[in-house]
Amino acid sequence: MSDTLEPQNELPGNTEKDYLHLFNQRGETGLKYFFDEFHPRIYAFVFRLLRKKADSEEIVNDAFLSVFRSKQTFDSVTGLKRYLFATARNKCMIRYKFLQKEREEQDKYKAFIMTNSRGKEIDVEAVYSDLLPTIDKMSEDEKNIVNKSFLEGRRNKDIAKELNIPENTFATKKFRVLAKLLGALRFKGEK
């Protein structure tokens, strides 16, 4: 073993300061040490905020990787821990805002579908039949979104994973499809 610590996977010593040095040098041993050390606490913190196991795990892993890949260096383990918690919290806030916006859009869509301009309930099957010509003109990707998202009622995250695209990309595509459908209904209502 050499006299100096290098950003490699060699085990430097038993002190946190040695692991911190490796972490600052972007050594995988330093990352693994602090991941094992802080993961349970950061996961518990994130889970309290989101209440979703898969989302919490994803955010914790993303927070560790973001901090590890950043150019930030740390003078103390406490500084690293604070930075990790702050990064995880910020990522939770972004996810929460995204989920909130998605819920609001779904609520607007449901309210629009379930009532007409006079507040009377409308026949969902009749609306669907009105939308069929618009759906028929859509691309296969857009039809897939209609089927999986609106008819099957599946979550964006699950569909995005199945399609092997980022969740935000799927959400954008879904929003565009929804806009087309709403536009078709509005046009139908103006006749």
C-alpha cells in the first residue's frame, strides 16, 4: 500500500477522515463507505417526505450520485452529511412538485370529462366515442399513451419504465396527448 491516499478502491485505513479524503478524490471506496453509513438515515428522511418506497429509494440513490459527481469537496463528515440531506430534500421537493402538478392535471381532466359546461354529468362512453376519430389520427406512441394512461389508469412512472424513457419525457408526451383530446372535446362542444 502506498503512503498517499489515491482515488482508488484501496482500503485506506479505519478513520472517517481517510474515507472523506477518498470521497473528495471521487474514490469508490469513499462513496461505498458513506453510502453504507448514511443511507438508512437519508432513506428514512426521504420516505417521511414522499411516503413512496420506490420514489424514496430512487431519490436517495440519485442524491448520493449527484453529490459524488459534483465538484464539491468537504472538510468534515458533518459537512458531507448536511450536503447529502440538503440534496435529498431538494430532490424530494422537485419530485413532490412534479407529482402535485400531475395530480392537478388528472383532476382537471376528470372534472372536464365528468361534467359539461352546465355542471351536468355526461356519459363517459359517449365522450370516448366522440374522441375515437381524434385517437385514430394519433401516432402509435400517442395511442399507446391513451391506452396505458387513460384507459388502463397506470402510473406515469410504470409506463415510462416499460417504454424505457425518462418519466419526465413521458409526462410531457402525456400532457400533449391530453391537450389534443381536450381540444377535440372543445371543438366538438362548439359545433
